[in-house]
Amino acid sequence: MNTRLLDEARQLNVEDQLELVEALWDEIAKHNAAPPLTAAQKTELDRRVVDHEAHPDDVVSWDEVMASARDRIQR
């Protein structure tokens, strides 16, 4: 990593740092790049797939998720 660039970024105010992070993330997303999954993340994803395959009807609709989130926000 170029430490000079990092040092320059650290001199920015928080608002500008956030803008820089967003711009960098948008650039990364253009290339469909993603960090590799950790072993723990892979294990958890595998566990969730197995659970879903064993209980395919145990799901919550997107509408239910949104309603629950709205209820929590309004409390």
C-alpha cells in the first residue's frame, strides 16, 4: 500500500474521508470485486444452505422483514 496516499487521506476531515471511501468503494464495485470469504464465513454459509434445504418452508417474506424493521425503528 502506498503509505503516502494513506497519510494524505488521514489529513482530510471526516466528511471528505467518507466521500473518499464511498468513491473507492464505488470503483471497486464497478469491477464486481469482493474480498475473499473467510473460513468462518464459508462455514456459516454452508450451515445456512443445509438448514434451508432441510426446512425450505421456514422463510420470511421481504414484506414481513420490512414491516418488522419499521416496527423496530418506530419504537
